[in-house]
Amino acid sequence: MEKYRVFIGEKEYLIGIDGDRVFIDGEPVYVGIHFLNENGLVMVEKDDGKQEYHIKSQDDGTLRVTSRGLQVDATVEPVKGRKKRQTEKKDTGTIAAPIPGVVISIFIQPGDIVEKDQVLVVLESMKMLMEFRAPSEGQVEKVSVTEGQKVEKGDEMVKIKKDD
């Protein structure tokens, strides 16, 4: 099961995803997420109906979520464990997909200079958006994916040459 901590204001939620099942703070919920366009517009379907949200990454690493004129900033962090270490291979500078998904956004190109924790790629998988960040300062050597591309577990997405 993939686990994430989501912070919205002073509140913290533990989100678990196991296949098609979603849990919020340990309680099972039905949530369907439909990506409507490449600009972060999504439709969320719950027991009480459907609602559109616009999700946009901010420079500080938060996600700005807007719906019906209301706006909140959220932070999503994977719960530390095996998956994160596989995703960010600090010894090689390679960032690989931890699970199958679709590349939603790419914020860098070969030759770009990046800072530690800068968002490089956003992947959609199992109804969740996952940001992949630079493991260290360095220069983008290679971008192996394109927006809209499907990736499999272990596929290289970005390679960073570390600053020495």
C-alpha cells in the first residue's frame, strides 16, 4: 500500500492507496479522480457527488487547490519507506518511476541547472499525483519521458549530474 501524508492548513491526513481502494486516516472511502486536462483540472467523484478542482504546483513545493472560488495550499509527502528510496537514487542521480503511471508535467529539460528538492516531474498513478524532486543540486543530463507518456515501475524518468 502506498501511503502519503497530506497537510492542509493545520490539519494532517494519512492517505493510503491499495489498488483501487483509498483510505483516509484508516477509513475506506470511495473516490474517483478523472483528469480533465493537462493544466491540472480534475473531477473528483465521491459518495456525495462530483466536484471540479484545479491543482497547480507552487514554487515552494505546495499544491494550490482551487474549487468554487475557494483556495487552499496542500503539501503531499510520501510516508518514508522503501518506495521513496527506490524513486530517488541519490548515488546515481537517477529518478525512476516507483509504480506504473502517466507523466502529467515536466518542468525541466536537458542542460537545466536544478536545486535540491526542485520539482522535476509529476506522475499520475492510482488516482494520485506524485511530484518527483531533484535529489541534489546539479545539471539535468537526460529527460527520458514526455508529457502524456505511460511509464512502468523502474523506468528512468530523469538523470541528474551532481555538482561536485
